[in-house]
Amino acid sequence: MTAAVSPWRWHAHPTVWLVMALLAFGYAFVLYRVGPGRVAPGEPVVTRRQMWAFVSGLAVLWLFSDWPIHDLSERYLFSVHMVQHLGYTLIAPPLLIIGTPEWALRWLLDGRALGRLVKQVARPIPAAIIYNSVFAFTHIPAVVDRAVPSEPLHFLLHVAIFTTAVNMWFPVLNPLPEYPRLGNPGRMVYLFLQSILPTVPAAFLTLGDGVVYHFYATVPHPWISAIDDQQLAGAIMKVYGGLILWGCIIVMFFRWYGQSQAEAKRDRELLRWDDVARELERTAAPPAPETTQSG
């Protein structure tokens, strides 16, 4: 459809503003009302790095939920809809986890039904299966065609992919030893697999001869055709998503390498000092008394 459209017309989304305000208020409440009683005297309730990470994650959620991305994704372009979903799954969740202090995570999870659930579903294999299953389900043509025109149903699907994405990232970024978490090599392998799994649906979208989603075949496309929009969405799923995950893998690798080098250096320095200490003890020790033979 090539009818005249106004894709940049501003629309208010008060529901989005309310959700963002509640998340910001909840974070501030936990920090300033709960935090002082959960940290040792003199320790900060939250570090500057954590604060910036959480605020950035919240800003990403807002950016991908409000105008213009919200309007472009639900009224015009499936490619923008795909960008929105990747923001909900690969950008905002890790930032929000990094931005949550350890004591706050423990306060939220320990001794509660949520904590017991997380210990089961946040293990790497279940977390990967749940996340990819939900992501695949939300891209079934019948689901998309039904959900996108319905704002309440679409909101619930966004909540589902976001929460399962948080669960998928948890074993990678979780700082608490009592909950599932991977070591450095395991994290990189785990994220590598997450970059491989979307290949099938991405190929399905990119190589398809016709428009897969009936809804996006009927809405206006102000810049590109419906089939080009669909192929672009497949490329975004694979390339854009892969770049984010591989960027995380590269950062983790160099951090792991730096930590290994620092530990090896400390071990060498400790070994040299031990050698010196042993030599000092040997040279400072009094000579053994000579024994005399009688008769």
C-alpha cells in the first residue's frame, strides 16, 4: 500500500510513561529505603557504574517503547518491529542486571518463591530453551497478525520476551554464587549459541518469496515495499543481533585474558618472594653444631 501516510506524526503513549515511572520509582525506593539497611557502614548503596547501567537500560526500554519506534513498528514497518524486539532482549536486560547491586538482587530473590523459581529456570540450558521458544512463538505469523493490532495483547508479548530475555542473561551476568552462573569460557559459548539459534527464522524471513505477516502486507510502507521490509527485518535479526552478542563475547574474552594475565603475574611475584624468603631463612639459620666422636 502506497497511500499517503504520516509516519512521523507524534502520538502520546501514557501507558509507556507510567511503566517507566514505576520502574524508576521502584529502583529509587529499593536503593534509598532498603539499601541503607542491607550494606555495611561506609559502603556505597550503589556504585556510579551500576547507576549509569540501570539508567541506560531504562532509557533503552523507553526509547524502544515510545514514539517514534512504537508507532513505526506497530503501524508501518516490521523491520522497525524487529529492532524493537532486539532492544527488549539484547540491550536493555543486560544493562538492568548490571545496574542492580548484589544486595538488591539477593533481597529480591532470597527466601522467596521467585528465588526458588530462578534457581530452576535460570540455569543455562532451561534459560536458553525458554528464551528462544518464546522468541520463536512471538514471531509465528498467526501470533503477530493477531497481536500487533491489539495493544493489550502486544504489550503482554513484549513483557514475555523481555522477562525471558532477563532470564537468559542471568547466568551470564549474575554476581550471586548461590544462583546459576557460568564461568568465563561458559559465558562465551553460551552467548555464541544464542547468536546461532536465530539463523533459521532470520533465513525464513530473508529468503521468503512472499510477505509472511498478513498485517504488514496491508499497512502503509512509506519508504520500502512490504517484501523488502520483511527481508530487512530478517537481516536485522541475524546481523544486528549477532553483532551485539559477538561484541559481548569479545569484551568478555579480553577481560578474561586480562584477569588471567594479572593472576599469572601475581603468582610469579609470590613465587619469587617465597624463594627469597626461603633463601633468607637458610642463610640466617645458625650452623648445625659439630658432633665429636669419643674414644
